[in-house]
Amino acid sequence: MEEIEVTINSDGGPVPIQQFSEYFFLLRACYVIALDEVHFEMENDGDVAVAEITTDHVAESILHRAASLSPGELNRIANQYLSSKEELYLNDIMRRNPFEVVFLGIGIALTAALIVSGGKFEFGLTKLKVEIPPLGEGIAKLRKAFSKKP
């Protein structure tokens, strides 16, 4: 599992819980779709070995598959059971405008899901940081991927 720090921009005002939960619901659906696309193996030391594939290719696969899902299929995918080694976790969250969130998950799948939600990446010496547009924009991008109307 990899840890990825994500900055979710906001306007500084209160965030409706529905908006917050919809973002994480759609992000998890993208993550699950990405896991289906990525061929990986869990190694004995807990590391993940991933077959050669680019994050952009996985993001394109998410967009292609997401566009054809019915609302029922989307709900099933977003709520799909994942093993503890595959699950997407929220490891830490702080709200000091913007939100600072630390996710734990399969790195390539999480990175691709964050790209679909409008994420911009910064590669540091020791870790990957992602900046996400305000929740409303991120949700709009995710809704567009799943062909959902506002």
C-alpha cells in the first residue's frame, strides 16, 4: 500500500456532507475500476508488484468503463468488497482550508482515480502529493466520467 497526500482546495466555507460523501463515493468507484484494470500481486513483505502499465492508461480505462455504467452498476462497484490489502483508506484528514487528506491504497489505482477527479501531481523526493480542485469541480469531473447529471 502506498500513502498519497492530497490537497483538496475549497472556498473556505462550510462543505455540505452530501457533497463530501458523493466525492468519496465516486472516487472509490474509480479506484475499484482501476483495480480491475491493473494487474498486481501482493508480495510477502506487503509491497505491491504492478505489471507494466501507465497511470494515464489506467485513467483512460476508468473513463471508458465509467461512461457505460448504469446507476445500479455504479452503486455495486462503489460498494464492492475489497480485501484489506486492496481497500482504499483515509489515513488522515485535516481542515485548515484547504483539506489535507492522506490516502492509503494501491498507488497506481489511486493515482488514476485522482487524475479522473482533476488531480494535479507533484513528485517530491520522498512522496507524491496531489492537488485536487474544489470539491464541486472534482464532483463535476467525476459525474461527467460516470455520465451523471448534476
